[in-house]
Amino acid sequence: MTFDIAAILAVDGIASGAIYALVAIGTVLLFSVTRVMFVPFGDLAAFTALTLAALDDGKTPGTVNLVIALAILAFSMEAVALVRAGGAKGLPRAALFYLVIPIAVALAVRLLAPATPPLPARLMMALALIVPVAPLLDRIVFRPVADAPVLVLLIIAVALHFALVGLGLLFFGPEGVRTQPLTSWSTEVFGAIVSGQTVCIVVAAIALSALLYVGFEFTLTGKALRATSSNRTGARLMGVRPARAGTIAYVLSSILAGVSGLLIAPVNTIFYDSGFLIGLKAFVGAIIGGLHSYPGAAIGAVIVGLLESFASFASSSLKDVIVFSILVPILVWRSLVSVHIEEEDEE
Amino acid sequence: MSRRATLIVSFLAVVALACAPLLFSSFTISLFNYIGIYALVAIGLALLTGVAGIVSFGQAAFVGVAAYATAWLSALNGYSPWLGLLLAIILTCAVAAALGAATLRLEGHFLSLSTLAWGLAIGFLFGNVEGLGNFSGISNIPPIRIGGHALMKSEEIYYLVLLMVVLSLVAMYNLLDSRWGRALRALRGGNVLVESLGVNAFQTKLAAFVIAAFLAALSGWLYAHMSRFVSPASFDAAMGIEYLMMAMVGGQGSLIGGVVGASIITFLKNAIQDYLPLISPNAAGQLEVVAFAAIFIVFLQYARRGVVPFIAARLPNARPTAPAPAAALDLRAQPATGAPLLKVDQAMRRFGGLIAVNAVSFDVRAGEIVGLIGPNGAGKSTMFNLLTGALQLDGGEIEFSGLPISRAPQRAIARAGIARTFQHVKLRPRMSVLDNVLLGAHGRLQSGIVRGMLRLERSEEARARAEAMRQLERTGLAEHAFDVAGSLPLGKQRLVEIARALAADPTLLVLDEPAAGLRRNEKMELATLLRELRADRLTVLLVEHDMEFVMSLVDRIVVMDFGSKISEGLPAEVRADPRVQEAYLGGVA
């Protein structure tokens, strides 16, 4: 391997690492607040890419119908729960958040899509359409079992991923898509050509991470989220509502997943089922970082990106085998360095 | 149901299943075959996930390793499928042992995620190896032959599948009922307790992991020679979660639940495939996985405990039979009264900058009751954990019966004859009181996994049960032997812990705040029990807060404050010691 090739592989690796980093940060954020390991984040990223591709073609993306279907289901569940608990006066508010807003967004996109608005508008539309998906899924799937053990939540998340893949095929079809790059500008660093897209990816990853950092450190909502992640009961006693904190975490992580989907769409061909590998590689990154640290997750994700890039040079067919095999020694190393806390999960 | 009723029902079920080929079409029988093949994996998962609490998404990969092993040997290299079985078992168990050795020290969700990761890695591997046919797999796998006759038809291989499922179930039920199975059942809820009873938690987990992989290997071998074709798609991540689904739908921790779950899922899948096209002719294929996942999610939301526990709760309970009298287990040679037993020399333990135990030295002699007291934060519990090996010393030495135990793991200390109780009672609340006490005798029994599976350890088991019953009588709990441990009030639960410690036939009993949370009359009963134990030449070291309880009971007292020993002597001496008064009352009035 020459230096030139190494430089090209490194640039590639950092670009995909930055994409994994966004998903990984979302994963960590959501895990710490809700204890759910949201395996389907990768699916959301893929769905965003597919949505953007449909909008580029002036077609109505499948996400529109998906959001409408989920909104109706989520609102029905919320309505039944409210009426049963005797809180029928909360219905208008629930209708606003679970029904009116998501469906309004979906219908707006549907109306605007045939006109093929300019690229920035299309990006915003794709993002706006994907953001409600995870909070709605949270209401439908996880809220009824919010206090279940972490492992049950994990199993549900994995099952949810399979449901989403099936829905993805239904709403988007089997064709792969690749969108236009955000910019055609490029430059040269150490002999390797760095495309504008790569720069966008890295800048977006850094900017969003910085934004999250500021949000967590300096705003009351950020502090409430951190409080919920370190102790649910304690936070509840202080007036933080875990369900609301959870919804905020879902929205934030969805934005991260959505942005990563927008950024990856021009780089890789995305299919309805491409999300699993994106999500799992982000997971590997998050685990390298210890599942509780945002910078750790970001660094871990970049390591995964680099590893994947160099592994694909060594053997392109075995790169996924290599990336997932590496998780085992990493987990072992983590279990050796982390402080052992006896888990009392007697049921 | 009583044991006899269970046996009769099981026998009738097996006879009915053996007659099935006479009644059903070939298609239905082949469906049964698939159920049996999946059930083998699900039984292993019931043991691994339901009993031991290790959630594995990776079983499909083990099935795949076995299926590919036998396919490679028989279809590509022309050897007998029976040789394939041997290779499948050896290879699968070796892979499981290696993966387990690397990952089973991980906790909870980390462990599960690692199973997802290596499951995926192995799945990808099948599709990317030239010699294994890449993504198109291996076809033309020969059928299994018995005495020159090839098992080609589904009715023929049916009996082999049935035999394997029945034998596996019997072996696994026997195993769960044995000494090893008891240790496995106790794993849920943390390692500290099981290690303090002399169980090697890691080895127990590893064995369970390999057993589950062994069953997966049987399944993979049958699958390869029944479908006569293997490809990576049959062993991917989706299949891994489907196996987990089978085990969970059947019932967490229920072995027969594995069979029930495999049946339900297979029939359900079949029904979805049949009926979805009627509802949605264009999108049936896509909706299948959605419907399936949705049903599983709803199941996990509302009926997580599974089908078999739901039914079992509605069957009449068997009246448990008291253990029959049996020969006593061998006893340890107890040291002569007054001989030095425990010697703590300059013990040190730091937590970061805090010195929790600072150069503490004291002795305990055989046959006495020693109290370790001190105000909150004095370091008593840390000292206690150092003695039992739950924490490691930073300096100094601890000797027990002349053996250095400073560096020994908890289970070695337990086996050397120190039995402990916990400040926060650690029982297995869903196991019976008798089973909890039997756990204490783990270190005194020898029979292992194979003897347990074959039920060759019944005489030893009978002796252990009689011993456990004796300890329950000694502590006044005989009437509660078959109650669920979690249903007892706290005072009784503390006594169960003492009975469990006694079942280990200890030389030294160390009790961590045994009187905490007890009512006055319960404390008096406890004091009476401890005096009786001393009369039986047992040595007791207790950490306690309750002064009245300690002063009236113990022979000698060691007082700690801020990590150091500040006084030692007879109760009256200690009470008169100004340093002790200062520590407790903040200065002499």
C-alpha cells in the first residue's frame, strides 16, 4: 500500500466515519435518556436518503404515507390511553402533536413535491418528513413498555428494525438510489482528492456535535435530558417528565440520523435495507466509546469508518466480517477497563 | 401437575406424535420436521436466555456453522453425513467455546450486542467464502443413511427429528433439576451470590453457552440433510431473532416452551404466508415480515412471560414431597475449640483517595462469636468483603486455617469453609426456600453436567436434599421449605440465608448485619440460634449495628472507626473504652 492509497482510504474512512458518528451520537443520546438501543436509526438514515431521491425526481416519497399511517396509529393509542386514564381533556393537545403536525408536514411535502423546489428546500422537506417517524414509533412501540428491562427493549428494537425494513420495501420499492452531491467543488490534501461532499460531511458532523454539546451544557432542557439519563426516578422527582425528555431525545436523534442520510445519499447507493449496516456500524462506534460518551461515540465511529475503508482495500467481500468481528475484542477490552457494577435484575 | 401426571402426559404426547405420519399429509409432516429442527435451537435458547439470562441473537450462526460443516464434508468431500454430524458438533462447540470465553464476562446488553455482532460476522462469512459456494450456497447434500437406507421422505426423517427433540428435552430437564442446573438458575440476578457459594459463574455460563450451541449443531445437521441445500439466507440475523422469538413466545425459562414457541411461530408464519395474499395481493411478501415483527412486538408488550408459564399457572400444583431421609453428606473436620482460625494482619483497602480499611489486624479463634462493630462508615462492610474475597486487599495478609486467602477468589474462600450472609438479603426470590438452601451445599457435591443429564446423581442429590431439610429444621424454617423464597418476610429471609450458609458445612460463619430490619422477638430468636450454633462448635464473626444484640451475644468485640481498629476485647472492656465512647458519642461527657 502506497502513501497515496493510504491517504485516499483515510479520506474515505473519515467521511463514512463522520456519517456513522452522527448516527452513533444519536444512539448514545437516546440510550442514555430512554435506555432504548434504537437499532432502527440506520433505517431512518436510509429512509431519508430514499425520500430525498424521490423529491429530486419530483415524486411523492413513500415516507408521506408512512408518516400518515404512523400518526393515525400513534394518536389512536394515545387517545385510548388518555380516555382510559380519565384524561380526555388532554385529547386536543395529543391530537395536535401526534396527528395534526405530522400529517400537516406529510401533506405539505406531498403538495410541494411535484413542483421540485430547489435543493435546500428539498433537503429540509426530507428532514422534516423523517423527524416525526421515530417519536411516533416511540409512542407506538416503546411507551407501553417504558419500564421494561434494557434487554427487552433491545429485543423490541431489533424486531422493530425488521418491521421497518419490510415497510421500507413496501413504501420505497426495491430500487437503490444515489442523489446528486451537494457541491461539485473539490480540493487536494496530501495528494488525495477531497470532494466537497466529504468536507460537507465532516463539517456537518462537527457542527452538529458542537451544537449538541452547547445544548446539553447550557440549556435547561439539555440539563433535564442529562438528569433523566443519569437517574430517571430522581429526575422525575425534580419535575422532569421522562416521557417528554424521551420525545425530545427522539427528535434530536432523528435529526442526526436524517442529516447523516442526506449526507450519505450522494456517496453510497442506498437501498431500503441499507440502514441496518449503517446503524450497526454506528453502534460499534458507540460501543467503542462506551455508550455513554458523545465524543467517545464520535471517535469510535471514525475508527469504524477508517477500519472499514482499509478493510475494504484488503478484501472488499470480507469488510463487513472484519468490522463486526472487531467488536468482540473491543467489547472484551471495554469490559476489562470499565468499572464493574453488579447488576441486580432479579425479576 | 405431579411428577407422575407429567410423565404420563409426556408419554402420551410422544406416542401421539409417533403416530402423526399415519394421520397427516407429507406436507404437514415436513412442517413438523421444521418445527422439531427449530425447537432444538429454541430449547437451547430457553436454557441460555430464559434460565441463565443470556440473551443471544446469534444462535442462527451456530446452526449455520453446523449445517455448512456437514454440507462441506458430505456434499463437497463425499464423506458420510454421520461423520458430518461429528464435525458439526465439534466445530460448533469449539466456535461457541471460543466466542463464549471472549464475551461471557460482558454484562447484560453488551453481551447481547456482541452476539448480534458475531452472528452477523459469521453470517457474512458464509456468503463470502469461495469454498462454501458464496451466496448461492451448497446443494446436492446427501440424505442421512441408516443401515443403508436413505432418509429421503419427510416421514422417514421425522422419527430421527422426534427422537433428537425428545432426548434433548429429557436431558435438559434432568440437567436443570441437578446441582449444576440449580447453579445455572441462580445466575440470574448477579454473580456475587453464586460466587460466594463456591460456584464458578463464568464456567457455568460458558457451559450453558456451549450446550445451547450443541443443540443448535444438532439442528443445523438435521436441517442440512433434510433440505439437502444450505445457503447464507437461512442463517442470517433475521433467523437469529426468529429463534429468540420462539424461545420467548414459548415461555421464558421453559424448555418445553421452546417446542411450543417453535410450533406457534412456524404455524403462524405459514398462516401469514397463506392469508396475507388474500388481504393484500400485491405486497404480501413485504408485509409478511412487518406482520411478523408487529405480532412479536405486541407479544413483548403485553404477554412477555410466554405461553407455557400462562398455562402452567392454571394447572393444579403438585404437592411437593418432603425429602426422604438419606445418609448425611460428608462433614468437614472442624478445628479444636480455641485454635486460631482467622488471622487478619495489617489489612488495607483504598477506594481512590479514601482509605476504607487502614492496617486492621485481629484474630478469630475456633468456637467463639466475635462481633465487628463501629459507627456508620467505619469500614466494617469493606473489611467483611475483604474477608470473603468480594473485594481484593491493597495490602496486608489474611490467613484462614493456616492458608493465605488474601488473593483467593470468592469461590475458593467459600470452598475453604467461610460461609457468608448479606447485609441486603440475596436470595433467589423465585426459587423455593429448599432450592435456595440447596445452593449452599453446591461446594459439597461433586456431580457435573453429564451425570446431571443422565440422572446418575440421584443418590447424592437425595443426600443433599436431606441435608438442606436438616438445616431448615435447625433454623426453624421446615414448614416453609416449599414456599417461594421471595414470599417470606425479611426476618425469615435472613434465616434462609443462615440455613444456606450452614448447608455449606462451614468452619466460619460470617454474618453481615444479621439483625438489621428484624423485630425485637425475631432478634431474640436469632440470638438463640447463634448461641446454639456456637454450642455446635461453629465459629461466628458478625458485623452488627445493634449494640444490645451484640453485647449480649458475642465473646469478643473488635471496634472500627474511620477505617482503623480502635479497640478490641470483651464486651464489658469495649464498653468502658473511652475511645469507643468517643467514636459513638462524639467525646466523653
